[in-house]
Amino acid sequence: MIKKAIAVMTSGGDSPGIAAARAVVRTALSEGVSVYGINNGYQGMLDDDIVELDSRSVSDMIQRGGTFLGTARSMEFKTPEGRKKGFDNLMKHGIEGLVIIGGDGSLTGGSLLSKETGIPIVGLPGTIDNDVWGMDYTIGCDTAANTIVDAINKLRDTASAHRRIMVVEVMGRNSGWLAMMAGIAGGAEYVLVPEVKYDLDEMCHELKAMYDAGKRYSIIVIAEGAGSGVGLGKVVEEKTGIDTRVSVLGHIQRGGSPTVEDRMKASMLGEKAALAIISGATNLVFGFNEGKVVGVNLFDAVNNKKTLDPELVRLARVLA
Ligand code: ADP
């Protein structure tokens, strides 16, 4: 049972999940527990960039993208000595438990900190990649997918006007979840992801046949982990003889005002995380699975790899 203070941090690749941190802060305060914000992820923990937050610290935040706490990557935290230094800083402030909002790497760091120091830790899956094991939703993925779909809608208009093929490169170095969600929702003809091998010759052959039959546009979504959009565009144009353009969406996918789904789910998860850690829980990651809040063991979450749903791969093919 935590009596006095917890801390909250965002870490790793940013995702639009401020509502989660806001909910942690307000829930803890309403339980009579102080909340510290750790700025810039693990780097801030090592630099003792730790400040006490009040209810107003998170005013005017819910509509914002990014993270008001900042985020960073820290090599030093990957060492046991670094983690000990971070723990000592937490102790200086009387912090009894930590809520970490981040992706796979951040949660792995948290699991080691917990194992080595015993400090209670609850994680929330803050990543646009939707790649945390044990759950089908991560905070920020919906906003990023909506940004991609918005771009696809616009690109389809111009592709159709010129009878072009549009290649859209999206984020996802190791995971094709984001590409698959946005590709299906955006009505893409092909979704290329790192998990699935694709036959370039066959794809180009099909594209050529479609255009010969009168098709005016095609959208190919490619996750960065499946190859370079620019490289793919060149090959497709060469092999099909059809005008092909490439859009690399880049960091635009990380920013922007969060969707209602992300705000709602992040708020619910933030409250759950704060209540859990205050009541003495540790080594849990809260997420949504099949529409319900689930608490997954932190070590299971980081030691297992979430695989891409083959049903989505199949659906993308059927609907192409
Ligand atoms: P994400 O959380 O988005 O997956 P990273 O993989 O960059 O982002 O991880 C964020 C930070 O978490 C790293 O900079 C590092 O400080 C910490 N971290 C990542 N992986 C590990 C690890 N294996 N051991 C300890 N700390 C880690």
C-alpha cells in the first residue's frame, strides 16, 4: 500500500497519450497521494529531473499530442549501475511506486528496475506500434492510424486524377500492426509488413492487369520494416510502366490531437494504473483486450512477442 508518493513518466518513442499521464496525476491526487513527474524518461530519472505535479500541472492537456513530460532514450539506464542511480533519485523524493508509459523497450527497462530494486512498477502501453504482448490496443495507435488514413484519403484523390500508383510508407520497424490497421481502414490495395513475405513480381503483374482493365488508382501501404517506400516505388514503376509516386509520412504520424478512442482508453487505463499501484500492485501492464481492461504480468509482456493477427492479413487481401 502506497501512502505518500508515486511518480509517472513517459519514455521511448512518443505517442499521443497525455490523457494517460493526466489520469494518473488526477487519480493519485484524489486518493491523497502526491505525484511526481519524471521529465524526459529514464534520462530524467538519472538526471534527477523530477518535479512534483499538482492538478493544474495537467490542465489544458487532454487535447494535445506529444507528452508534456518529454521523452528520451537513455543508454546509461540499460546498465545496472544506471538503474541503481535512477532508483536512488526516486528514493530521494520519497517515491514509493512508478507508472511507466512507454513501448516495449521502456517496459523492459521498468521490468529490470523492478527486479533489481523491488520498487513497485505498473506499466501502460504508450506506443503507436500496437505491439505490446497480451493486448490488442496501445495508447496512441488509433490517433496514428487515423493520421495515416487521412493521408491515404488525400493521396487517393490525386492518384485517381492522374491514374497513378501511390506508395505510402508508414512507421513500424518490427511490427506491421499500424500499417495493417491503417491499410485496411484506408482501403489500400496492398499492405506490406515485416511479418509477411510478398512477391513483388506477382504484385506488379496484378497492378498492371488492374490498370489495363481501367483502374485509376492503387494505394500500397508499406511499413518501414518491410522495406523502403522510395525503393519500392522505383521498382513498381519500372515493372508496371505505371506512373508511381511515393509519400513517406514520417513523424507526422506521431503528433496531433488524440482521437476520442485514445483519450477515453488512456483515461481509463491511467486511472486503473494509479489505483493499482496505490493499492500495492506491482509488475503489471494495463491495456485493453477485446474491449476490456486487462492487467498483464510485466515480465510476460516484455518476454513475449506480440504477433500480427493473421486474420487481418487475410482480410487485407480479401478486401484489396
Ligand atoms: P520504446 O519504449 O518506445 O520501445 P526504446 O526501445 O527506445 O523505446 O526504449 C526507451 C528506453 O528504455 C531506452 O532508451 C532505455 O533507456 C530503456 N530500455 C530499452 N530497452 C532496455 C533494456 N533492454 N534494458 C534496460 N533499459 C532499456
